[in-house]
Amino acid sequence: MAITAAMVKELRDSTGAGMMDAKKALTETDGDMEAAVDWLRTKGLAKAAKKSGRTAAEGLVAVAVDGGKGVAVEVNSETDFVGKNAEFQEMVSGFATVALGVSDVEGLAAADLNGKSVADTLTDKIATIGENMTLRRMASVEGAQVVSYVHNAAAAGMGKIGVLVALSGENEAFGKQVAMHIAATNPAALSEADLDPAVVEKERQVQIDIAKESGKPEAVIEKMIVGRMKKFAAEITLLNQAFVVNPDLTVGKAAEEAGVEVSGFVRLEVGEGIEKKEEDFAAEVAKAAQG
């Protein structure tokens, strides 16, 4: 029976096995999906499947910079303990290095790391460490100079928040200050032009509703909306925010005085947007001990 890519994908999704292992299992069992699952189990290659339903909201963000390109990669685990595991840290660091040569997280998953794909490396590590893990996302930025910063570092180049800042010129000290600012303020975009129109419109509607409650004339309300939307944009766009190092200046103005232009940034925070089931510390320890 011909083994198709769709069959391999189905088996991988259901067992967490690596691509080559899934293909071999199907070949050995003449395409019988159930038999292939059993084949993988007997070889100990489906162990990771038991972990796949668990929420992975902890982990690390790793950053890597090479010349004018920087990347940030988020790899999640179930518990914060794994983020302190040397094996896990080494793997995440390797993923970030490989990410410098790809354009998106799909390309990263398929990329080679020491003779094995990143996806298969992750699957193997799930089986070894005993927790569900996910390669969640990556982001990159390019510029004349890219400066990185990691907040709450667990090891060199990785921690809970990873930031990259692209500059039009070279000024590492200033770039580091901006990166720290971004880690603290989490701006939504570089400038007003980069804001998501849906976000802007939603805020505009909220401000309109608030203004109408005042009972003031339409002409006055219009002026109120313009002022409030300008303030909203200043609060959430990097270049218009008050610079934490010198609140008398905006980040954009501080960049001018530093002789550079901030052309882009990336900020990834571990577990951002993942709904995590709350557990007490004792339960988390017991869960980790059970594997």
C-alpha cells in the first residue's frame, strides 16, 4: 500500500511521533493506522502522545542575533521547572540559532538541527523530560543594527520576555534602553500607521459611547474623540510613548537625539494569550514528580 503524506501527518498528530518514525510504522504495518499506533507504542515512540493534551503555558523565549537580523523563539512547557532544565535550555537555544536561517515557525519546525528536524527534536525531548512542549511561535526583525534584551533571564539569551530592536544606525547602548522600555511597556505597534485598524476602531467606538454619556453637543464630542484617540495612540505606540529612561522625551524624540531611528521591534512573552489552568504549588510539584 502506498504511504501518503496525509497518512504520515495523521499518525504524527495522533501519537506525537517523529516524521520518519511515523512513516516507518505505516510501512511496517502496510498502512494500517491502528496497527501503526501499536507499532510505535511497542517501540516507545508514542510516549509523547500521552502528554499532548496538557496545557503548555510556561517555558522560555530565546533570542539570537546575527549581523542585521534578530529572531525570537517561544517554546512552551507545562511547568516552570522545565524552563530551568539544562537540556531544555540547550534545545531552545539551538532552535533560536536555527531560526536565523528561516522565515517562519513552520520553516523552523522543518529545519535541521544536528541531523534531525526541529519538530522531531522537540518530540524526542517531550518523551525524555516527560512534559508536553510546543514550538509556539517565532518573530524576526532586520535593520542596520539589531539589539536584543531578555527579561527574567534563565540562561544566556533566554528568559520570560525576549525583545529585539532594529535601529537604522549603530548605538547599542541606546538600543538596549529601548529594548528594556519595550519589555516594560509592551507597545502594540511601532507608530500610529502600524496599528491594527480593528483595534483603533474598537477604541474609537468605546470613546464615542463614553463621550455621548456626557450629554454634550456633537461638535464638542467630535473634538473630545480626536483628543482621546491621539492620547490612546501615544500610550500604545512605541515611538510616541514617554521614554522610561527620560519621560520628558518620547521614544521617537530620544532616538533622534541618539542619532538613530527605531525601525522595528519584536516582543515575545512566555505564555502570552494562553489560557492556563490554575493549580496550587503542591499540585504542580506532585504533577511534575509523576511525569
